[in-house]
Amino acid sequence: MIEQLRKIFSSLIVYHDAGEDKKEQYQWFLTPENDVIGIDKQELTTKESQILSSFLVRYSISLPEMTAEEEAWHAHIHNGNTTDTASVAYRFIHFSFQRSQMNPSSFKEALNEFFAKQVPVLWENDHEGIIIEENQDEPISYKAIIDVFMSDLSVNIRFFVGPFIYSLGEAAKSYQMLLTGSYIARKYSEKPVITYIEAVPYILVDQSHSECQAELVRSVLADTSDDSDLLNTVETFIDCNLNVSVTAKELYLHRNSLQYRLDKFMDKTGIDIRDFHQAAAVSLALLATK
């Protein structure tokens, strides 16, 4: 739908692509796919706006006013012209939750309960954004934050945790890399908390061309590529760190039944799935099938 509308309205943008200084000049709409799109008000006639409102929802975005610290971070990230060293290491954490579950102000207020001081939050839209966390003596458990939000507020949140950074000059590049990594990771994994390091295989596979992915599947998975049950077993075995006992428990299988499936995979592919390096190749091939 977005591309079709863009053929009619050349100014159409998605919310997170709009600069902070330009957001007021757009009329915003919510699509059936839950994308927030904007069209320059000068390009829209009253009649066109009424027509769009018949199949899109007019959308008003209300975000908390930025603090002085958030404005400074926003300048570092979007100007990208500083070479200063950060006073302490910092990292970006991308978060997302369902639009209907919580408003931005309530989320920010609840989030600050987990930190020793108010943390900067830069919003991409009204249900996702970036937390800027400074390195602390007591590490933050984002899994614990998810558990509390779910149990106390019935809000389902997902986090993508970036690596620590030591230079403000890297903020702009790291910010964009984190957003890209988060969107890619969500295509391959449903884990509520994913780190950038965990997402590296997803990023490598996603950014390789389709011919490379097809060759990876063909050469590694061979005759097993159409056996979804067998591949699910192998994938679970890899996810369980090549531990037979944990995998059997996860799949509700007897150890002997699991071993039979693993042997079957090894016989068909010639790959010893128990070997870390060979298992890594299989893991990449499995990602390429998704």
C-alpha cells in the first residue's frame, strides 16, 4: 500500500524517516498494516485528505517533551559531528511494544523505576524507540524489565541490546546500525531480548544476496532442506548449545529418539552437527531458509 500511495503522493514518508524539525509539516495516517505514514500538508487537498481518511486512520502522535539530556543526545546522533570521548561508556537499546498497550509517557515513567537516574529515551514513533544506557556497576536485566511490565501492566515489550560505545563520534553510526540490526533480528527470532552479538548471524544472512543464500541452503542442508521436522530438531539442538539432554527436554523427546534424528541428519548431509564449526554453518543455512 505504501508504494502505491507514494506514486500518487511523492512526499509520502514513514514516521521514523522524518526529521524532528519536519514532523509538524506532515499529515499523519495509520495504515491497516500499522505503519505510520505522513504526507506533506501542502501536497494534500481537503478532498484528498477526506478520501485517505476513508481507508486510513488519521493519526496524531503525542510524545513526551524531550529533556535537555535527550536533546543533547539527539544532536549527537543526528548531527554526527562530534569527536568527543564519552564521559562513561554507553549503549543503545531498541525497544518496541504494541501501540494499543501503553502510551509513551506511561512507558517512560515505568521504565525509570529500573534505573538509578532518569534515562534518555529517543522515540522513533509512539511505540518504539531507543534507550540510552550508561555503563553502571549493576548491570540492567532487560529480561527482568520485560517480566515486570508483563506481570504488572500486561505490556509485551521486546528489546534489542547494542554493544557499549566509548566515543560520541560513533553515536550516529551506531544508532543507525542498531535500528537496522533490530529490524533484521525480528525477522529471524521471536526472543524478547536479543543482543547485537546474537544478531550478527541474522545480519550476515539477511544482507547476503538471494543467490548466495540459495547456494548456502543447497550445499549445507542438501537433501534435508524439505524435511521441516528434521530441520526443526537440528535448529533446536543448536539453540540448546549442542546439548542432547536439554534439547530432548525442549522437544519432549526421548534421548534415543533425538539421537536417531541427529544421526539421520548427519547421514544425509555428511555434517557432524556436534562439532561447533560445522553446527555454525548449519545455523547460517537454516537462517537462509527463513
